[in-house]
Amino acid sequence: MILVFKHIFPKPYVGLTLWPVIFIKDNDLRQDEILINHEKIHLKQQLELLIIPFYIIYLIEWVIGILKYRSTYTAYKNVSFEREAYANEHDPDYLKIRNPWSFTRYYTSRTSKR
């Protein structure tokens, strides 16, 4: 389910997934196949981890990233769940071929400084 809720997004964010809903900043983003695919990858990750553990792990990785990079945005870009989603958001077939627990490959791969 995709809902438009523009008031929860600080810049530069435009999408957020909270099982089972994808929130987007404005209605035009429903047509953004890359963004929707990115958020669907998060839905799969959340389901795989039985939802609550996903948020706990995400928060821990993000806080560690803030301490490591001294930047909330760089910390966000280096959360393993985000790294998997960004790396595969352009592939519309990714969720069809994705192996379970694929996000774990992104714990040890190179960090993103963006």
C-alpha cells in the first residue's frame, strides 16, 4: 500500500517504508519506479526479519554510523539495508532473484561516503 504524507519528510528524503505501508512525499512519486522498487526492497527486508528486529538493527547501525561518520546522512547511506536497496533499486527484477538475507552482504562491503 502506498500513501502520500508529505509532512513527515525532512530534506532530501522522499520515501519511507513502515511495514506494510510505503509513505511518499507527493502523489507524483507513485510513478517513480526506482523509488518504489527501493521501498519494496525495504518491505522484503522488514518481512524477512519479522519487522521489529529490522527497525532495531536499522537504528543500531544508524547510531553507530553517526558516531563513525559524524553525519546523519552518511550514517543513513551506510546502513546495510539502505546499501542493498540503493545498489539494486534500478533492477526491476531484483526482488524476483534476491536471496534471503541478502542485506548481510552489505555489512562488510565498502562504505559509502556520500
